[in-house]
Amino acid sequence: MSAPGALLARQQAPGGGGSLISQLGLALVCGAYAVGSALGWGSAQVALIMGDFGLAAAALIAAVSCFLYARARESRFRPAWLLFAISSAMAACGNAVWGWYEVVLQREVPSPSFADLFFLCFGPPAIVGLLVLAKRPVTRAGWVCLALDSWLIGGSLLTLSWSLALAHTAHFEAESTAHAALSLAYPLLDIALVSMVLALHFRRSNANRTAINTAIAALATTVLCDALFTSPLLRESYRSGQLLDAGWFAGSLLLAYAPWGARRAEQWGEGAPYHRGHRNPGSRPIGGSLAALTPYLAAAVCTLGILYNVIEGRRVDRVVVFTGCTVVLALVVRQGIMLVDNISLTQELAQKENHFRSLVQGSSDVIMIAAPTGILRYVSPAASGVYGREAEELIGSELASLIHAEDLGRVVHEVRRFLAAPPAEEPTTRIECRFKSGTGEWLNVESTVNRHQGGLIFNSRDVTERVRLQAQLQHNAEHDPLTDLPNRALFTARVRQALSGRRVGDPGTAVLFIDLDGFKAVNDTIGHQAGDELLIQAARRLQDSVRAGDTAARLGGDEFAALIVGEGSRDQAARECQVHEIADRLRLTLSQPYRIGSNDVRVAASIGVAFAEPGISPTDLMRNADLAMYRAKAGGKDRVELYAPQMQADVVRRTELATRLRTALHDGEFALLHQPVVSLTTGQVVSVAAQARWRSSQGILFTPAEFLRVADNGDAQEGARMAELGRWLLEEAVEQAAERNRAGHEVPVTVRLSARRLVDKSLPLGSIEALLTRHGLPSGSLIIELADSDPRISFEELERRLVALRRLGVRIALDGFGSGYAAINALRRLPIDVLKLDRGLVEGVVESARLHKITSGLLRIACDLGMQSVAEGVDVPEQVTALRAMGCTHGQGMAFSGPLDEYRLRRALVRGEFPLPGGAALPVLAGGPGGSLPVRHAGANGSETITHPPMRSNSETPVPPT
């Protein structure tokens, strides 16, 4: 490939730098040829060579370039470039033949010759190629208009050319018919090319714009040079290698450059959608006007030319008359087509206008058009139904006067931002504001905004109900449905807000956690509906007791909370005292009687208080208040407790203890001890109470009061651990009691079980009977000690279970008698054999005369019911003396012995009795010999026999209490 061809091939590489270099190279080559032509190339021979074979080489480059591009690219424009390649090849052949005559044969070119044949074949492929590049009409009328426009331009040029020059050439210069036809063929083809070039200039496709423009420029340059060549004045003096050849040379190289310029434009995204700052070529009004006026201008020029010849008295040729008439006829036909087309467009536009008018008038949305000044120019009829104002009333009013003052600034800002944005990037925007209705109310309106001739179109709808519903849903999501107080989520957000902003680090901010003591009893006694009413009244009292800037909330169940916002005070002690007073006042307020129906209900309030610390999180602050509240409940309820860091340490310790407790039972860390129960009349050991002890792997010994409080916290997993521990305690106690029984120590064993464990389905009644049978322990040797009377446990179910146990011969003891609201009820309904006095009564029975009377009365009740009585926690001899004087039959405590392991227990049983203060006493209450607890045996026929343990005497040294 030649150097210009290689240069064109390198233009395929994308990039602005390569395009500029190729264009500069093209300009330099064309400029060098023009300079050489102007200077005569230095010699006549070189001028002939450059004027003939130079033009042939340029045309050949164009043919090769267009052919290679058409072969390499698959597109609908490929035939056009193939046709341009054929046209350029014809030009190359014509110039080569011309050069053969002038340079090789060194004689003039005959007329006609093969060169003329090739030159005449240059035009038709170029014309068809231009048609391929043109934008194709979509209708038949479009094709007709394209043909008419081409004829209007071509006929006008033919009329002018014929009247000015071609008629003279046809009548006087033609020596023969062939010579005259040849002389007319060149200008006629040029006129056809010029017509297509002008018609295509205003109908070119948007795709490959660079290629089409370059091809049009190349063909226009060629046609211009052909027109100059056909001029009689220039043709007489034309010689090859002159300046006119520079135009043909430039036209060929431009055509060679055209397809590669098109390929670069595609690579650079010229055919892609226009970006910001690019104008849509279809939107240029000037270009569209010129495209429509060009045929009419050409016809006007033709008509003026004919009129000029008539006015000057010149003879009008028949060809001119014929072509002029056809031009006028084409103009009339085209105008008729345009008129019919305009009528159809007008009808279609009217139909669309009526359609959209009906849509606008029938729409439930309000459509408003505002001028750039903000004045409403149009308002749809839907305004009367949406805004309660007639459309005529709103037209002419200022839009800003209808928008709420609080929303106006935001709306103006959004409108300005929208108008400043490019329409292609943001065609619409959405605005929501409050709009004034005809009744004076403010409606929530959502509008879709579009641009319209410098103004705006608002498509608005009433969304007031939606906004209200959203507000209601938001309120429901953040408030308790029963009391309408803020819920945990909103309360946490308020605490977070109080700990941030200008109040960050304010130590005066405090959180109060409140729990209503005794609320579950209200639900159980008078019903859940009454409980709900109590919660509503409590919430109202709490809301009325806090300040306007504080927050009262219900966290769930009977738990409430209050946020006391700090005042920026630096006196932390005074602030703590003030908040403590507020909390105590809340406690007293919430503890006042509640009037529910015809009942006066009382509950107490346990309150935990935690103050904010620098850097504390809302979660930690609320956790601290929660810990303080549970400490208040554990400390006796109905009190206020301030958070202390030690509370968190206790929680950590209990958590660690609970974690170790999960594996302690399987690791064998639990041991069973027994504490003797002694007759207060004889000092004999009448039974033993089984107690579990936990010695951890670290060697720490935990009492039941410690690890049972950790295990029995209401958690499901820990409840399972407690059940497992209870099963182990029962089975281990029965097994050891059976071994002692076989060894001759027939002493009943007492196992302490909670009411919840007794009614638990995991401990069926048959399992206790099977346990006694498997170890061979008489059923009368087992005493089940009812540890508590949980109000959540059904008395009916508990009664059925205890009655069934008594039928097996198992004795039932009631622990903690004298404390708890359900003690009398349990005594009335449950089958009880033994009453165990509460430790709190025994501790003060010597010092307190009131407790002495209460204990004496309870013991009298036990005596009247024929029950044995056991005083638990008898630690000093004075208590033994006092209890024995009041009629208590049995005692258990450090005054006799502490819990013993199996070895020491058997030594104590061998001895059989403990010394009593003041010596032995006569029985004061019904009981067996020596005051021992009776042993009940179940007979084969369901009857019961009662026996008493035998008296034993020995001379062993007494075992000291442990």
C-alpha cells in the first residue's frame, strides 16, 4: 500500500491525537499538490504525469480505501462505500487512459475516447451511493417528496444551465451527434450529482455523520471542478497538471478519508445518545427550515431566470420551457402533498388534543401550569374536588401564596435545583408540601413537576390520608398500644438523644426502671382486664408525675421507665438527692390504691435509678437501671435503689456461677448432707432433712441459698438444670435412706421440693413409687417438704398430686409456715402432715413478745389440726426452751447439729438423742413415743399402719454440730 493508504489505515486507531495527525497529513498532501500545480511542477512532462497519473493514483487510493472499509465493516451503509469504490475506480481508469494518450503516446486525447466512457461511469455509482447514505423516508409520500425535491433542484439547475450555456453548446459547437451528446452528458451528470448533494445535505442520516459530511464534501469538490472544466472559457486553455487538477486530487483524498473518519466517530461515541451540553440535531429549527425551503428557492431562481430572459427579449428555448414547466408542476404536486399532509396532521393533532383534554378534565389529579413568575396560568377542573376551590378562582393567583410558610423554602429550593439540572438527566422531580384548601385547612399534596416553556407543570394529588396513616403507623410503632406511652424502642431513642448533643456527658441525666410488685396477683385474683385497667391508671400517674421534657415509657408487662433529663448542674450529690426524691415520690404515687370497678387494689413499686456517666451508651445506662430495680425487688420490694458498680460485679459473679453450675452435677461436685430433726420433748432424732451442698472444682463450698438463687432465675435452660438437680437430690436421698434402713437406722428422710417441681410433668407420680420400690425404702420413710406455694401453680392440680402421694404413704410437710399470702389457703386445702415454722418466726421468738404470740398461735393451730410441728433455724438453747414451752414438738438447727455427712450422721443415729436444755420434758402435743415423727406404712389392701422408730441408747461421745 502507498504512503497515503498506510496513513489512512493508521487512522483506525482511536484517539484525538491520531485524528489530528491524519487530518494534518491530508491537508499537507493536498496543499503540496496544489502548490506544485500552481508552479507548473517545474516542467511540462512532470505536469502531465502529475495531472494524469497523479489524479489516477488519488482516485485509486479512494477506491481501495472505500473497498477495504466496506469489506471490513458490516452495516447498512456498506453498499454505499462499495459504490463509491466503483465510482473512484472509474475516475482512476479515466485519468489513466488520459495519461496514456498524453504521456505515453504523446498525442492529444481523441473525443470521444475510452477516457470519456470511464468518466461518464463515475457519476451513476456516486449518485446511488448518496441515495444509500440518505435518511430513508418511512412513507410513500416521503419517497415522492424526495424525488420531487431532487427534480426541483436538478430541473432548476438544468433550466439555468441550458439557458446560459448548454443550448449554445448543443446548437453550435456540436460537429456530430455523438460529440454533442458527450458534451451534454458531463454537465447533466454534474447537475444530477449537485442535486443529490443538496438534497442529501438536508436529509443525511444521524448515524455516520462524519462520513456522510466528508463524502458530500468530496463529491461537491469533484462536481465543482467538473463544472469549471465544462466551462468553454476554461476548457479552451486547460492543460493537465494545472491548478484545476488540485481540486480533483483533493476530492479523491477526501473520499478516501471519509469511511475511516466515520469509523473513528463510532469509536468515539458520535452515534451514541447525546450527553450533557450536546444539542440534538433534530431540534435545530434553522436546519429544518432550510431543508424545507431549498426546493422552493431553487424553483424561484429558475423562474426568475426565465423571466429575466423574457424581459430582455431573448428567445426562450423549448427545453427551457419544458423543464420549467415540469419544475412548476413538481412544485405544485409537492405543495399538494404537503397540504394533504398538513390537513392530516392538523386532524391528528386535534384528536390528540381532545384526547388529552378529556384525560386532564376527567383525571382525579390536579394539573396546574405555572409561569416562570409563579403565576398559575391553567388549573384543571379537578381542583374543586381536591382543593375545594374552583379552577377559575386559582388561575391568576401566585403559587407561593397557596403553600404553607414552613414548606415554602424547601419547595423553592427544590424547584431551583430542578431547573438548574439538565433536562436529559432529570426530566421530572417530586415535591410534597402542604396546600391551602378552600375551607382554610392545610392538605398534604404530592406533586410531580415537569418543565413547560420556561415554566412548570404540576401534577398534584391529595395524600393527606396517606400522611395521616403513616403518622399513625409511626406512632403505633413507637408507643405502647395499651397505655399510649412510648415503648422500649422510642424510649431507647430518647435516651440516646439525651446522651448526645449539647447534653453529652451531663451526669444529671438519669433513667428510672419501675416494676409493679404484686401485679401478677391482681391478674390471678380479679382478672387480666382489671390488670390492664391498673396498668392504664399507673401509666397516667407516671405521665403526670414527670416533667414536660422528661419521658415516661412502658417497657412491657408491669415494667415502666422514666427518663429524667439533666439540667447541667455540677453538684452531682444534690442532683442525685433530687432524682432520688423524684423516684421516691413516684414510688408513693404508684403505691396508692387503684380504684378498679368496685375494688380498691394496691400494688407497690420497686424503682431502680442509674445516672449517666461520661461515654456511657444508652444500652449500658438502661442495663444499670434494670440491675438497680432488681436489687430493689431482692431487697424487700417497694423501695428505691441507686445503681452501684458492685451490682454489675454481682451479675458477673452469678453468671459465672450459673455457667459452672451447668456442669457441676455431671462432674460429681454435688454432695448430700443431712441435718437431724430432734424431738423437743426427748431429744431423739426423729428424722433427717436432706440438703445438697456444692463444692466447686476451685474448692469453694456453696450453700443452697447461693446456688439455688442462681439456678432458679426463670430461664428455661436453668429450669431444666433445677429439675435435674431435684431428681438427683430425691434419688440420692432415697438411696442413702434405704441403706441406713438396712443398717438398722429406720429414720425418715425429708426431701425439699418446690410446688412447681411437684406438678411438673417431668416428675410423674409413678416415678416416686418406682424409686421407692427400686431401693427398697418403705414409703412411710419419705417426707416431701413443700418448699413454696407459687401463686402461678394451680391449687387443684397441686392438691391432686399431694393426695396421690399420701396414698403411697409419703408424708407431706409445709415449709415456711407463717410467711406468704397463701400459707393459710394451703393449710386449708392441701393434705399436710407436718408444719415447719418459718425461720423468721423462730429467730425473734425470744426477744419479741409479738412474735412470741404469733408463733404460739400458729403452734396451737397445728396442735388443733393434729399435725406435727417443726421449728427450723433453732440455733440457741433459749429458743429450744421457748419453743418447747409453746408446744412445738420438733426442732432443727445448730442448737442440736448442723448438716452432717453420712459417716457423722450414722454416729449421731447410733447415739440416738441430743441433750436438751433443762433435761427431757414430757410430751406436750400428740405424737409418738418420745415425740418422734410417725412412720406410715401402706398395707396391701390400701390400709395404713403407723409405727414409731425404736428408742436407742448408747454411750458414744456426742457429735458436735458441724
